[in-house]
Amino acid sequence: MATSAAPAKADALSDAAETARRRRGRGAAAAGRSSSPSIRRGHGASSSPRPSRGDMQRQVSSGSSSSRRYADAVEDLSEAVERPRFGNRWLTRLWARAASYSGVFVLGILCSSRWWPENLVMREKVTSVTSAAAVYANTSNEYLGEFVDRLMNGTLMIREVLDNQASSFRGRVQNASLSMQDIFSSMKVPSLRTGGQEEERIGVFMAKTGAKVHHPVVMIPGIITTGLEVWDGEACIRSYFRQRIWGSTSMLQSLLSDPDCWARHLALNSTTGLDPLQSPHFNRSIRVRPSQGFESADFFVGGYWLWGIMIEALADIGYDYNSMHMASYDWRLAFGDLEVRDRYFTRLRQHVEMLVSMSGKKAVVVCHSMGSNVWHYFMQWVTHRVHRNWVHDHIYSEVGISAPMLGLPKAFYSMLTGDNRDFASMGRGFSAVMTHMFGPMTRRRLWRSCSALAMIIPIGGESIWGEELTGCPLVRVGNVSLDASASMDLLGSADLMPEELRRIAPWLLDGVRRSRPPEARRGEKAEEPPEHAWGNVLAAPLPFAPEMQKYAFYGVGVPTDVSATLEETGDDKGTPRYTLKRDATEHFGFELGNGDYAVPLRSLGLMCMKGWKDDRRNPARTPCTIREYLDNPQGFTFEEKGRATLQAAKAAGASPAQMVTALLTGGYSRGGQPSGDHIDILGNREMLQDLLTVVSGGQVQERIISDIQALADRWDGG
């Protein structure tokens, strides 16, 4: 940092210290002071003494009077933000735990950020204030120093929220959720302008060309993109009634304040796959339910949009809640359990029938990611349980966006190891945060409790996921390449099925391993596939709907994990038996191929290109059209995207904390014309134009950019 900036920063910190002392004075007088030196320093149970003034001076700079003033101000501020020493030891431990999680979270942000110089690696068990001093000392760029200022402001706000929540246990009830919302609530929605630039919305443009409401639209979101709300839970989360513990700022608050409680409520019962019981009495169920309406999937956290841009585009050509519906669901449940617990398929059928009745036209179903797999399962259910012609009578077309029809390896690796490329590539800082909050066994238990994840593991066996098709196996253990069947046996086999997976054993042992529909005997109708195989598109044929049109819209050109190298390191008790061998490849143990970051190309396009041209899988010969969208043709680098994010956020008037969030989520500069990313494609302007054409009654032509045709030629069709 420039030397001239140090006096101003020292003055600012001194003012902050004086303000903090005045704010803490009343609470300290009321609550009394503890004699324990380990709690005086404001970091809970840590017994490490606060670094001396000389240590901080050496960290900041040696010899400069302005640096000494800065170190003095840092020391004053660290003393001023001490917690009042409560006489109640239980409350002190509670606060210490909350502070430790938030502290590690902030250190993770600092350590893992790709904008910091290499020498800014924070040591463990140092206070956040001292860490800030080290950042200032090692930063020579004034722009980075300004960013650290803003980051620390946001950090102090988060700590204040956690302090308020801890205080509420002493009877001083404060609305912590409002404080957390203050950080993110004004995260403006230039995210809907996808690039921070003023540009005519695609819906407005299409309306001028004649696009208008024609077919009713039903939208089915993918995995993790529907918000989940608490309806009943344990005491640790009861204050979040009907607030989201997934998909909002209240999720961040509940996660940071008590990660164990948050994970316990997000998980399902490992035996039934349904609602778990509340502890300690186990006489009531934890009830977490999907949010409903368009708000359930339009945004995730702050300005991180999901379906928001698409909903806006549809509204621009005349759609509203009388002509479109968001069919949100609990993305944790096995597909069959959606009907068992929530009657989801019954309600989905009724919504489609109502929209078709109101408009007099068949519906267009728009699915994203796992939503396409859910829809395929629904078509089996409605055909076999309601009427064999229901799909033909009610559906005009189906648009699958980024649909993993043949599964995705990421789901398999997550269930097997508790790890995946998202976690592996986080960097040391965020990896430390995740390990501190959720170790690999905790993550694996959480993933395995969510049966839906098993519904999208790779299907099709060796012919699709073997070395012959793409040159690499699904799994290597050490130097040994495993075929697809042996890879699946690592997760569960007839001889050894983990207890937490026994509820879905029929799917793991049979459903996922099928590759063809049942064959009809001469003079007889083909046997129906068993219900546990309805989620397998290779084994469960499409319904007889010759007038329906299928579309596969997806991005290409994004490096996507297709193979992983594992090593056997644990005993499945304290640690997972298999873990990623991160030094096996330059991509943290993964081999990468073409795809949309989450789903490999073969899973995105093979069924449309070849799989559904088989009469046994598609008896009505329903046509399927592929539209591929090349990711990032302008070639922006990671650093250029980061700078664009900051510029867009600043132009939108974002607060410092919101700018931090924007950097973490890309919320101000995601999507737009160039994106083929698994999520960001929902804001791809060209894709939205094609979608509006379809729902308006038009058709789009096939466009192939990748080598999907070559893959189809090498695939024997199962």
C-alpha cells in the first residue's frame, strides 16, 4: 500500500476504536467482566495471547512513524472490540463458537482469493484485526488496500449480527435476520442486465418482432436451485420459521451461527429418505419444505439470479401467473418420494391440466438440469398411473436446458468421497473453512441422505462411461482403471451396501445399471420397466406422443470433470474409505473434457443425438432437436471477469459488503450472450431468444458446435 495512505488509515482505525469502545461500554457495565484472559481478546476459547505491539509493527512496516501509528490504532481497535465477559459460561462458549466459525470464514475468503499476492497466506489462530494488519503490510497496491477496507467492513457487520444472535439467548431478543439482510438487501438487480451494460431486454426485443403468449409454460428447476424453508425444527433453528435455510441470506446466517444445526435440518433420514426426527425427544419430525411460486427459484442469494431473467423475458411478451407456473419441489427427495411425501406429481398434473384448460393450447415444459430427469420420471408416472395418452393430450413440447440425461460424475464422486471438483478447487482458505465447518464424512452423510443425488449418477455402463468412448475411465483407484460396473460397486454392491444407502438399493443395484427397455416377446406387449427404473432414460421409453417436440439446449466449451483418480485412505468410520488423489492430475485429481462445467457433453447430447432414435426407447419417434451454445467466445480470463464484476457492482452503487458478495458469486456480471455455463446459460440471450420462439409457437433449427456426432458414432447405443 502507498505510504501516504497509512496516516489516513491509522486515523480511521483510531476513530473506529473510540466508537467501538463507546458502543461496548454499556454492555460491559451491565454484564460484568470476566477474569479469564482467554476470553478478553474477543476470540472465544482461544488461549493464544494477543500479539505484542512490536509484533504488529514488524508485520506492518519497520521504522515509519505512520506505520507505528497504524499499529497503535490496530491494537486499540482490537481492545475496543472485546466481548463483554458474561458470567454465564454456557453463553460464553456459545459466542466463542459462533465467533470461531465467522473468523475462519473470513480467513478463508482472504486466503483463497486469487487477487492477493502469494505471500498473503494467513497463519492459523490469529485475530481478524491482526490479519488485516498483515494484509495492509504486504499489499503495495492502493486498489487492493481499498478492497481490504471494504472486506473488513463487511466482516465486522457479520460479526455484529452473530453477536446479536448470541445475545438473544440471554433474553435480549434482537432481529438478527434484519441485520443480515442489511448486508445484502440492496444487492441491486443489474444481475438481470447480465453484463452491467444498458441493453434492451431480450423479451422486449422479441415482443417487437411479434412474439407473444401462445402456449402455457411450466418450469421445473434443477437440483439445489429451489429454496427450502423451515416449517418445524429443533430449538436451535425454530426462530427461522418459514425462512429459507437454503437459497437466501438467512441460509448464510443459520449456517455461520450453528453449522451442525443447519446440516442436521438440511439432511434427510438416512433410513427412510424422508423427514428426520427432532432431537432430543424424537417425537416430532423436522419439516423443511420447498418454497413455492416464482420467488422459489428466481434468485439464490443476494443478486445471484437463477430463473429471474427467464421469468422477466416471458413477462415481457405477456406471460404472468395465469399462463406460466414454477413447479418447485424438494430437490433432496428421491423422485418416487416426491409423490409419497408431497403428492408432487399429482399437483404437477393438476397445474398442467388447469393451464391447458384456461388457454385451450397444449403446454411447453421447460426443465433445467435435474428438472429434466424429474420430468422424465413424471412422464412414466402419469403414463402408467393416470392415462397412457396424457402426455400426448397435454404437452406441446419439452425444452431441456443443461439436462444430465445420462447422469453426471460429480454426483457419483460426491456420494462416494464427500468431495468433488468444486471443493477441491476452492483453494487452501476455503478448504480450511469447509473442513472446519463440515468434514468430508459430514458432507458425505449429507449427500447420501439426499436420495435425488443418486438419481443422477452416471447410467449406461461401460459403453458410455468407459475408455473406448472418450479415452478415460469413470474412476481410477491409484493406477488401476475401473470399468463402469466396478466403479458403481465402490458405492454399493450386492455383497456390501452401506446402511445409509440401503433404502435406494434397487436403484443402485438394478435401475442405474440397465441400458435397454424390456424387450417384447413375439405377439405380446413389451413388459413395463419396474418403477425403480423409471428414472433411467435408457431403460424407460418415452410415452407415445407423436406430436410432441423435444429440445436439448445446452452449453459447450467449458472444462468439465469426466474422470477422477482416487486413493484408498480411510476406514469409512472416521474418514471416507476413498478420497480424491489431488496430486494425480493438474486439475486436483480430475480429468476434464467438454461440457458445461457440471455435465459432460455425452450426458447432455447423446440421447437426443442417438438414444431416442431407437424405436424401443421412442416408440412414437418423437423428434428431438439439439441447440448448442458455445461458452465465452470472447475469451474473458478469470481476472478480467473479476474486474468486470467489481466495475459493474461499483456502477450499481453496491456497498462494500455487497461488492465482496459480488466477487464471490459473480452476481453483477454473470450470464449474457457468451455463457454456456450450467447455471449461467439461464441468462444466455441467444438461448432465451430460442426459448421465446418455442413458447410463442415457433420452431428452432438444430445447431451443433461440438463433436457430439462423433461420440454418437462411437456409441453402440446400449
